[in-house]
Amino acid sequence: MSWQPSASLINIRARAEVLAKIRAFFAARDVLEVETPLLTHSTIPDPNIASFKTTLNNKNLYLQTSPEFAMKRLLASGTESIYQICKAFRYDESGKLHNPEFTMLEWYRVDFDHHALMQEMDALLHALLQTKPAEKITYQESFQKHLNIDPLNCSLDDLRTCAQQNGLNDIPDLDKDGWLNILLIRFIEPHLGFTQPTFIYNFPKSQAALARINDDVAERFEVYINGVELANGFHELSDTNEQRQRFIADLKKRAQLKLEQPPLDEYFLQALANNFPNCSGVALGIDRLLMLYTKTKAINEVIAFTIDNC
Amino acid sequence: MANFSTSEFKQGLKVIIDNDPCNILENEFVKPGKGQAFNRVKYRNLVTGRTLEKTFKSGESLPGADVIEIEAQYLYDDGEFCHFMHPETFEQYQATANAVGDTKKWLKEQDSYTITLYNDQPILVSAPNFVVLKVTQTDPGLKGDTATGGSKPATLETGAIVKVPLFVNEGDLLKIDTRTGEYASRAKE
């Protein structure tokens, strides 16, 4: 137990430097900085994301897990391209790369598809980390290259066999996406982004989250540097009915897992139905970015006070 | 015993995995951008002594294991059990051949060993890193030959056979590294 910060003074200053550079990057591109609430009446129903909850006047309030829904309401109201640097909260996520309270950069570009946004992300990474131009590889190609399996056209058994052939015998019972995730984490991620940033794009449609589905794949991407996932982006779904169906499917999964059933964000669903522009958006973990900027190995080296000393 | 969830797995926590008491060594939280979170856990099975890895879905829980370690003196072997005694409480413990395992060859009466108790039963007996034992049998030493290499077998008072330098004589006290089973040096009484 120490009252002192876990991050060094050098790294505390590095954070200020990086935030200033990000703001300059977006100012030069005419992207508007915005703020949205951290406390909201609804939260994401994704069964794999858990929210902190509190109450006010007997009503539930949640700490946001991402500013996505509120920023999309701003986009529908006509702001044009926007960005935000804010705190986000995920219950029970703690480790070398996770803190339950973390800093997120999220931005949306009107009239960008996911490829155009990947290009801008690459420019930001170059501006901050002097990285070489990124490589791009589809989700399918990454599995074919590293595991010799087609993730879009294989069975649950194929995935289980592939895991066993690679020496993974200690895994609990998982569904198809669970197996895809564990194979990605164990055998693909460790190879990504060592000479230049790596974009993985076009995810299985079962992992679309809030991305559009086109040609049977989700227009979603992730960015890796030094084997660490840094950001996740979507060509944003703009169909309110499909969005509601995905939320309802998530709520059903939550019910099976005996998880809380949070209310859906009806404001967000209304915004999608009202002049929501064609756009792409991405969320980047600032703390992990700082780990790369300062060449540190653990998140508590770049956060002054983590969950362990706050 | 209470149950512990993956987020409570800390180094040193004793839990039951696959019916055996285990000691958590490392717990790494891994989560893909979107999707199920996992905990990669490295642990030592306290019955077999083996270090293993297992991946859990985050939020799973395991029953705690009532495991403690004590220091106890070796008393004797009755052919079925090795008997030990706690030097302060005088409580006696009997360990099976399984629990004693390879440590048997380092057991010397009156000396102190670490015993891992699970539900009050010894499951593992470990020797200190170094023990001092007397040579009971070895071929005659070669006088003056203290520098050149070469070794010969020597039988120690516990029955263990170790390779020793040529100058070692019967009756000498030797310091042995129990982790490798190798001769370390000569020792004084």
C-alpha cells in the first residue's frame, strides 16, 4: 500500500503530451471535440461487457462502458465528425492490460467507410508513435495464415481440433465465437504488429457488434501493435430495426447466462431512425497507447492510480 | 471452504482444480475486443508437484482448498507410513509413500521437513534445498587427489546414492542439493 502514484512522473507527463498531440491531430482535421455523460440510464446489453451500476431517486444509473450511444445521438443531430477523450468503465476487468476505469479516445467520421477510417487511424499512429505504414489483413486471412483454418467456413469441431493440434487442451466448453476468440488470442495476436501496425478487418458476422454486415462479413476492424489490441472500429450500423434485433438477441443471451437485463437505450435507437449519417467510428485505449509511447509493460505504469491504489 | 471467482485468483491462493488441491502461481486476464473474457491460470498441483496451466472463462469459480504448510521432524518409517512430529505441538502426522515420494531418500531422523497438509492429511513432504548426510559406504579415497575431476558413487546414511569426488571417504559428512540430487560440498558436524 502506497499513497504514491504507480506511474512515474515521466509517464504522467507523457500522458499530457499524448493528449495534446491527439487534440492537435483532430483540430487540424476539423473534427469537433465533444463531451457526453459518464452516468446514463441505460447501458450496452452485450453479454460480454459488464457495467457498474448505481441509483438516483430509485432509478438505476450505469457508468458508461463506451460513449458510443451518446456520440451517435450527436451525429444524428448534425454535428458532423466528432471525437471524445473520456473515461469508460468495465466491471471486473483488471490485469496487466486492463483497469476497470480507463481512458478512451473515440471518434466518428461522417462519410468514411471502415477502410477510410483505418487509413486515418494509421496516420494518427504514425503521428504519435512514428510507426511505419500499417499492414491490412482480413480476419479470414489471419486464421488461414497462422492456423491454416478458414474461420468463416469451419465447424465447431474443426475449431476444437485445431486448438488441440496446437496443444490447447485446457480450455472450457465454448461456443464457436468463443473458440475463434481463444485461437485468435493464443496463436494470432502474438504475431501481430511487430514491424508495423496490423489491421485485422472484416470479422465474422456473429461478431459484428455495432458494425454493418456486407457480403456476409462484418465491416469491423481491430488494430494491433506489438501483439496488443489497441482499437476496435466499425462501419456503423445505421438500421434501427436491425440494431434493436441485435440488442434483443444480446438480452436473450444475457438471460441464458442469468445476467441482469438492462433497459435498452431508446434515445439511441431513435437517433438511428432520424438522419443518422453514413459514418465509421473507432475506440482506442489511451492507456495502452501510452504503454507503447513510454515502452512500458503494464497498465499501472501509465495510470497514476489504478484500482489497486485508488 | 469459500468459493473464489477468477478475479480473486491471486498468487498463493489454494484452490481445488480437478479434485486436487493446487496453489495459484499466476493469473492473467485476457479479453478480446469484443467477446468472452478468459483467465489464463498457472498453478502447481500440490499432490503431484507439477506446474500446469488452465484457461477459465472469467467469472467461473473454484472451491478453496484447506491447505497449510508446517515444519515437522521425521521420526521413523513403519513400512507403510513415514511418521513426523510437530516440534512444538508434538502432534504426529503419518505420510503415505505417495506423499513422501522421492523425498524418502533424504529423510533422516530428527531432521526437519516441510509437510503440506490438505484437510489435515499430509499430501506432500519436501526436503530443504540442502541436507547434510554421512557417507556409509564408498570405495577408498585417493589421497591427495582433490583437484582432478572424476567421481565415484557413495551411499549415504539414508540409503541415497550420489556421485561424489574421489577424495571423499566413508564417515565424511556431505552437503547435498536435494533439488538436483548432487554433491555440493563437504560439511562439518
